[in-house]
Amino acid sequence: MPSQKNILRFITFLGIFTWLAILGSGYIFRFGQLHNASSDPYLFFSKALLIVFIVIIYFFYRNNIGSQESFNIIDLLWKVFVTGLIATVVSLLSNFLLEALKDHEHGGNPYFLDTLYQVNVGLIITFLIATFTVWKRLILYQKSKWLIRTWNVFEYGLLGSSLLFFTSLEISTGLGLVVLVILALLGIVLSVNLKWVAYLNFKQKLKSILLIILIALYILYFYTILDDYGQDHGFSLVFSAVEVITIRALYIFTLVYCVFSVLVILFNLPTSSVFEQKLVEVINFQKLSQSRNTGQSEEQVFDILLESSVSVVLANAAWLDIMDSGEKPKSTLYFKIDKKEKAQILNSVKGSKIRKVQSSVPSRNINPGRFTAGLKHEIYKSIFVIPLFNQDKQIATLALLKDVNDGFGKEMIEIIKTFVNQASISIENYRLMEEAIINERYKEELKIAKRVQDSLIPKTLCSNDDMEISAFSKAAAEVGGDYFDTYKLDKNRLAIIVGDVSGKGTSAAFHMSQMKAVFQSLVQLNLSAKEFIVKANNALSGCLDRRSFITTTYFIIDSKKKNIEFSRAGHCPTLYYSARDKKVSFLADNGLGLGILRDDQFNKFVEVNEIDYYQGDILFLYTDGIIEAKNKRNEEFGYDRLKLFLEKHAFYSAEYIKEEILKTLYDFCESSNLEDDITTLIVKVK
């Protein structure tokens, strides 16, 4: 696939070759005229080459200018101007040479005159088609189906009209004139498409007027040169390029579009400042709208608001007070004013007639913070003040100053209100995004805490040959405060603990980790159940906050003596199934939660009990999340249902009992997502 540059080089070479062929065939035709020889075929050949040359130049500029993706109007006009300037300079040099040799013997040489004429023909065709291509891009700036179809008819009409050059139908004939008039009318219809003018600012419009006027002068110059070329020398042309309907139509179209463009731009000059102002408003509004997406901070949003407001209303000075959580100014942004002048102006406002400005937000119409007022100040004569809100809390106040009376009209006020509302939205979005980021970070931290807590819950439980143990624990949130663990004191004795921290969530999980550390430390001291509970209370009292406590039950199972020693510290009474008596009962004893009493008085509330166990007996430990679980009728699962459950399932294994109690509990609550942490530990004697 050839590159764009190679295509343009090939077309350039082809164009130069075609122009030389036109010149050569013209020489042969001239030679035949001078020597009374037949050379009409060469005249036909010259005309055909001229049409080919026009097509080649058209394709050159269509690939060079017409296919460019960038669309800078001033750059396009500049390219046409430069092309016309080069063509005009070369043409003027050739005409200067012609005048200089006017009285010289070579000045009337027909071959010399033919050469200069063809130079001018090549230049004007190049310039006209370059202008034609740029005008096409401008006309189709905002295209429609109708416009494209009309342009295609005009373009194909220009190409088709060139074929008349081979016939005797010149412009002076009826048909030739009709074709030219139709093409001229189509060109006029297309020339009214000047939508691109509205998108130029004042300076660009002035540049455009200058460039287009110069382009029009070039067109007029070339038309004059070609129309009466050689008449002063009594020179007859091989053929007149002006008689080609295509070239004449290009003259008319390009010149008419120049005239229309200049007139429309002139009429649009007075509105340029308004358009530029609206463009500034749009750009500033876009800055405020995109402030969150571009990573702007809250302070930068305030900066943009102040800068944008000043620019759109042409304020002479301004300030913006940023409020703290108590709606009191904590910092101020200034524009061409200082703190001292601000205080003077505020004092001046107190003695001025204030006109309140209603808010566009109905719920805030009663707020008196929006107002305009005249000022008795040596520099500033009017002020406009408007507050910013975020969720009905004032976060800032914007004040704009002008050095003229009644400097803030209704339109300006509406624009500033729009900017302020958008800034409020941007700041609210910023804060919501910050909250979302914090929440996301909190979720990640909770995930980490959950993984840590999961590592604190034992994956395997210590046991002995007499016992079958199965346990389950699930936090209501990401982390919880339930705890269980086992520890083998010696080959005959096994320690078991179940605990529940008051409250839920991260604080409960933190205290649960403290409980595990205390258990792991004390259990190695081979203490009795009472000693363990007392020392655990002493240890935890120093680290638990005053509002927290831990309930627990501590068991020591002796497989040699076949008995269980236990002590309860405010925890749920343990459910016990006696296989010998075929009876389920609660092992209720006295006890306060760890951390409730933090002195020696705690010893008085610690009670120790012992029971003997037999084959088939079941120790059912649990936390209050099970008995306090509620269904949709707000009924608790309760102690009775738990007792009844164990009576029905006492003959099954500990693992099966664990699975069934969970299933029964979820069925009762009609959900597996419970409001409190749940833990159960089942010990069954083999």
C-alpha cells in the first residue's frame, strides 16, 4: 500500500509532465500555423491535456488538503493565501519579463508568448483548485445529506462541463451559457453555508477577513491577466483557458464564496465577544464538572470556582470563605483583594441596601445568604454574595465585586448560581468518593481482621480416647466476639473453654483475641477451674474498657477420674445430657462475667462444680447467639427449644448433632444470616 507522501509525489510528477505535454503540443500546433501545415489534432490534444491537468491538480489537493483530519480554519485559509501569493508573484515576474521584452525582437516571439501564457494557466488552475478544495471543506463543515448531494451535483457538473471544451459550444453560445449559469447558481446556493464562521473568535475573524480579501484579489488579478493576455502584442492564443466553462465556473464560485464569507464575518463581528463569553462559561462549567474525574481535591474545586466566577462576570475582585464543620470560616481564598479590604467592604455592606437573591433550590429559598448590594467604596460599587451548600450545611461563601453600580445582572447571577451548584455537586461527589474509599479500606481491613480471627479459632481440637468433640463458630459481621478452645493438660486431663465478649464487631473481636492470649497463658499453669477464672479476671480487667466484659465457662475433663470440673463466669448455662438418667438438664451455677468486678470482691462470685460422666453423656456448650436468635415473628429460639432438640438427638454423634442444630436454627429463623455471633461445642462420651 503506497504511503500518502508517495502518492502526492507521483501526482506532482504527473502534473508537471502533463503541463510540459500541453506546452509541447502547443508548440507543434503553433509551428503548423506559422508554416501553413495541418496541426488541428495537436490542438485537440492540447485541450485534452488541459482537462487532464485540471483533474490531476484536483486529486493532488484532495489528497493534500481535503483528506487531512485536523480542521483549523485559519490554517486552511493560510494555505490558500500562500498558494495564491506564490502563484501571483511568479505571474507578476512573467508579466514583468513580458513588458521588459516588449520592444525586443524576442518579445513578440510566439513560442515565448505561448510559454508565458501556459505558465499563467498552470498557476491559476493550481490556485483555483486549491481554493475550491478549501471552500469545499468549509461548506461541508456541518454536513447534511442534502448538502452532500448538492455538492456532488456541483462537482460532477464542473467535471462534465469540461467536455464542452472539445466542441464548438463555447460560453458565448446558448448551451454553454446555460451550463455556466446552472453551475454559477449551484455555487451561489452552496456559498450560503458558512456555519464555520460562528466558531471563530474575534481575532480569528479579523484574520479570516484579511486572508479572504487577499484571496479574492488574487482571483480577480488572474482573471484579468488571462482574459486579455497578449492583446497588447497582437498575439493570438492557441486556445483561451478562460473559455473553458469549468475554469470560468471556478472563477465565479471561488469569488462569490469570498464575498459571502467576508460579509457574514463582518456581520458576526459584533457578536464575537458574546460567543467568546459563552465559550468561557462552558469551559469553566466543564472544569467544575470534571474536577472529580481529573483528581482535583476539594481545595482545588474551590480555586476553580473562584477563578471561573471571576472570569465569566468580569469581576474586579473576589473572595471565597471556606467553612469548617461548624459553618464558621476556617480559610479564605482572595482575588485582587486582601483581608483588610474585605473587612472594609463587609462594613460597607451593613449600611447598604441589600437585595436578596432567591435560590434555585426550593428548600433553601428562606436562606438570606444570597444577595446583591451597592457599595459606598472608593473602588468597588457593587457586590454579589452566594453561599455553597452540601447536604444542607454551608461549606463556603463566594463574594464577587465590581467597580460599577448594579454590576451583576440577572443573567450573571444565574450563571454564578449554576457554577455554585455544580461546585457543590463536585465537592459532594468528592466527599462521597472519599467516604467510599475509606469504607473500601475499612472493608479490606475487616477482611484482614477476619483472616486473623479465623486463625485464632482452632482448626483441630484436642481430645482423648473417651471423647468425641465437634465445634462451630460464625460471626454475625465480618468479625465477632465468640471464642472456644481446647488444651490437653496431661494425658488424662483436657481443658475446654467457651467465651462470649459483650458487643459485636471489631471491638468484640479485639477483646476475643485478648481472651485467647489469657487462656493460652493461664492454661499452661495447671490451675484449678476457680483459679483459672480468678486469674483470667485479673488479667483482663487491666485491658478491657469499662463498658466491656467477657462471659465464659471453663471445663477440666479428667478421663481417669471420669469427672468434669467446671466454673462459670456469667456465661449461658451448659446443657448436659445424662445417658444413665436419659435426661437433659442445664448445669447452672453462679458467676459474674470477667471484667464486671475488677477487685478482690470477684472471688466471692466464683463457684466451682464437679460432676461424674458416663458413656453416652453429652456436654452441649453454646453462646447466647443461639438461644436469642429470632424468627420473623420476633420469637426467640430459647432454652426450651434447645433442650428439646438435644433430647431428640442425644443418640447421634457429636458431629451430626452440630450439623442438625445449625440446620434447625436456620430453619427456625428462615435465614442463615443471624443478628448475633453463634458458637456451639459438643462433647460426647464414647
